[in-house]
Amino acid sequence: MAKSTIQKINDKYNETGSVQNKLRSGRPRKTSASADRLIVKQFKANRRKPAAEVANEMLHSMEIKISPQTVRNRLYAQGFHERIARR
């Protein structure tokens, strides 16, 4: 490891008391971890259900208004990738 890297880490620790990264600005997530689990649960119950229907069910069950793209993003993050069913 380079000397400069170690020096920067040491300076950061002396300045802040920690070597953790600072919080960054950005848009907050619309769904919580429990909402993400519910999305996956609904998807597993019926894998052919459109993302728009799952988003609509989230509105009724948890009163969270999310877009179908958000549903797709959460499923993709959990390892469910879009595939076309074979006939």
C-alpha cells in the first residue's frame, strides 16, 4: 500500500475519529427493506404478474406509491432478471 494512502487514512482518523465514509447527498429510497421483501414475496406468488400490478398492490397494502420500474429495480437487485417464458 502506498505511503500517501496510509497517510490519508491516518489523517481522516485523526480528524473525524473514524475511517468510515461520510454520508453523501442523494435521493432517499422510496421503499424500506420490509417493502422490498413484500415485493419479492408478491412476485414469487405469481411470477407472471406484471410489475404494474405489483406496484398497485403496494399502494393498497402499504400505501406506498411506486412505479413499475421501481418494482423491476428491486427484483433485479434481489437476483430476479427478466426472462421470457418458454412455450
